[in-house]
Amino acid sequence: MRVPGVIRARLGLAAVLACLGQPAAAGLTSKDLSGVALAPPPGARAPLDAAFTDAADGRPLTLGQALGGRPALLLPLDYACRNVCDPMLSLAGTALAATGLAPGTDFRLVTLGFNPRADAATARAMVAEQLGPGPLLASAAVLTGGPGPVEAVTRAVGYAFAYDRDTQSYAHPAGALVLTGDGRVARALSPLAITARDLRLALVEAGEGRVGGVADRLVLLCYGYDPQTGVYTPLIRRILAASGVVTVLGIGLLVLGLHRHSRRAPAA
């Protein structure tokens, strides 16, 4: 099954959530916040050779090794954030568990810490608390690393955040990315509005026929991804709507044609 082209998704200021200590951060200007977005460029691909440390066991791990050739949900996080990142991870974990797919086998969950002040212990504690014990936690790659590899990945996938020196915290998009096994961006999603169905369909798409069953691929034929809402919607609705418009236009043209013909016809 061929994966459609990369969907570009940009979260505007109204949708950007921040791990800020105060509701209104004086340290970030409107210009600063305007750059905070999730906007994957066309053909976006994460660098598989970006080197990190897996906070779960302390071993070196590249992004490619973390993916292991499987589709993945990549979730950039501030491991020290307790305002937005905690619920994002919790909701993503709940949705992943409800997909019916096997973590570690059908897909990987990869978290990427962009706050260099959050150490491995903080990362482990946060992820364990939000995911709870089980196969999802056991198979998750909890990545920490220096600014270089973090910037290489976030820039490649179009994930931009801003540091507020006044509150020593980050403004960042409430977004996640579904990657194919070779690092290509397949979907941009919001963990705060994600459903198990949408996430399963996104992972099945990213798996390119290696994940899910025939029923999943048949469902995908009837669904389309809406980049504005970040969800899959039945294509039949769009088809029916388009058909309705065409039908109305056709009837209008027919009536107009008959009217003109009647005006040209000679009187009996």
C-alpha cells in the first residue's frame, strides 16, 4: 500500500500550548511565538543517524535504532513539563493502547526530550508515571541528547519551539508525528485530540502494508486524512457533497438550456 504524500500541518497561536510557569509569559514576544509551530516541510524525513541516549537503560541509541524499521509515534517532550507534556503523553499512551496494535512489534513509541536540563532520571520518571507499567512502557524509546541531534531531528520534521528565559521554560506545539520505518513523516497529529481509530489508521498507513490487516486497508480506502482537523474522515461524505454540487449545477444548466431553447422555438 502506497503512503500518500506528507500532509503539512501548522498549529497557529491559538493551538500552541506552552510549558510556561505563568499564564502570560513576558519573556516571549508575539514574534517569538509566531515561530512556534508544527509544520513538516514537503518530503520531511527525520535523520536516522541522530545519536541519543535511551533514558530507560542508559545505552547509546540512534533514531534509526529506536524506530527499528517500524512505524512510530514520535512525541517531542519537555520531560520537566507538568502543564502540557504530562497529559499529552498520557493521552497518547491511552490511544496507543486502544489501537489493538502490539507495541514494539507493530509500532514504536519514541519520545524525544528537547529540554537539556531534564536529565535521564527525570525522563524515566515522567514517562513511567504517564504510561504506567506494561508492554508500551517496556518497548518505548525515551530519548535524551544534546542540542545538536535534537535540533537536527526537530528541524527536519518541522517542529519548532521557543525558550522563555524569564520562566526558564518552553513554548512548544501540542503535536506529534507518525513516522514510517525509514523516518519519513507520514502524519502530524495532536495528542490532545487524538483517537485510537485515527492513530491506528495513521500507523497502518505508515506501516506500508506491514501493520494491520486487510480490514484496516479497506477502511483506509473509505477514509481521508483532513490536515485541518488532524483526523480521518469518511471520503464518502466529500464524494456525496461534491456529487451534490455537480448535480445542482447540472440541473441548473439543463433548465437554462431548455429555457433558451423555448425562447428560440417558433410559435405554433
